[in-house]
Amino acid sequence: MGWLFMAPALYGIWRYRYWAYWRPVLIILGVLELGVLLFWASGTYGNSVGDGVITAIVRNATHDGPETLWVALGVLGTIGVCLWLLRGVNRATLPPHPGREAADRADIPRKIVESIAIFAGVFALSFVVGGLSQAILYLMPNNTVRLSTPAVTSMSKEEQLRQAAALASADLPKRIDSVTTLTSMTTEGLIWTYHYDIEVAPSAAQLAELMSGTIRPQVCANPDMLAVMRMGATYRYSYRTPDRRILFEDVKLEDCEPPH
């Protein structure tokens, strides 16, 4: 889809160097980058992979629902708006606008430099927008790292789990509340362990209440974590107390399924 901006932009550099032409061209760039942000931020114009803000919200709300449909609708909508805007670009090439003579004041070396600069600028802008989308998703509730699916990777489940945990641990340790710090995440086989240091040792009843009232409902409501458990994994929550005791509880897929 990048040609929807790059083609008229290059024509503008070489032929139509005036604002009436460039205004709709720049709006097209804005529409494309908005589509990247909302629908396919970690992919490219021609390869819509990864979540944008809207597709991530839909996926979480529908437990891995019709995300691909939303990406397709977003792409088609973006193309439609851009094609409509191209009508304005075309009108700006017709009288009474200056036309091609407006480009005569710029020499060829300048046009070459500007052409290279526009490619570099669009690449940098897309990188920034993709990073912005990932930052927004990171701040969303119940954010987790999505594992690769067997259709796109030959890695074992254990290796996928290990890499996902390593990626999710990049900003640790992290203070969770006044007495709890998430220090690391590790995996052993298909067990993904969250390691916490707590400054006040909980009783067995308090730990059970924390698991049943807070942690298990959050895990079971998160479609990414459910997908991980469906591939056979277990989430383990390990707490190290001030006296160095280790308390832990596991969350498995059967904990999230209603009893038969």
C-alpha cells in the first residue's frame, strides 16, 4: 500500500511542487500511518501481521476472535480513503493550478536528494508509528507477549515459551505495589514462572485468596495466556518471603474451565 503515497509524492517532487498538490498527498500519508497504528502496526503495508491498537482490543475482547477480518476491513477502508484522496491530488494537476512548470525552479540533483529523503522519512515514520502502537499495547491491561504459532515457526513449544518469557522480562525487576516486586520470569519445560519478592510474608489463607480472587481470574480472562495454556503450559506464581521461604501456586487450563 505504500505506493498510494510514494507514487504521488515522487510525482510531486519532480513535477508538481506546490501546496495545492501536496496537501492531499500528505493527508494520504497520515491515513496510511493511522491504518498502521490501528490495524497492523508490527507488519508492513504489504504484509499485515501483528496487532494494531484496534485489532488487539478486538482480539482480547473476543478471546482470539475475528482479528483477521478486522485487519482486512482496516486495509480495505484505508485503501478506499486513499483512493478518494487521490482524486484531490489529480485535481491539483489541472488548470488553474501551476502544473508542471512549477518544477522548473528546482534542479535535478535537488530532486534526487529529495526523493531519497522522502523514502528515508517514510521508513522512519513507519518505524515510529509501529513503536507507538506497541507502547500503547504494552500499557493495556492484561498485556502479554503473543507466542508464535506452529504455522509460522519450527521452534518447539518449550523454546517458544522460553523466548516469550525472556522478551517479557526485558524491563524487570518492576515494583508491583508497596510490598511486591516482580523480579524475573523463567521457564522450565512448559512451566512459566513469575518470580516475586514480597516484604510481608502472607499466610496460606492470604495466598489462596490472592490466587482465587485476583490472579486466576486475570489469567483466565486473558486470551493470550489461555492460548499458552492450551498448548500445554502452566503459569506458576512464586513468592519469596523476607525469611527466604518460597511460596508458589500454579494456574493450569483446567482452573479456567467450568466443572463438568
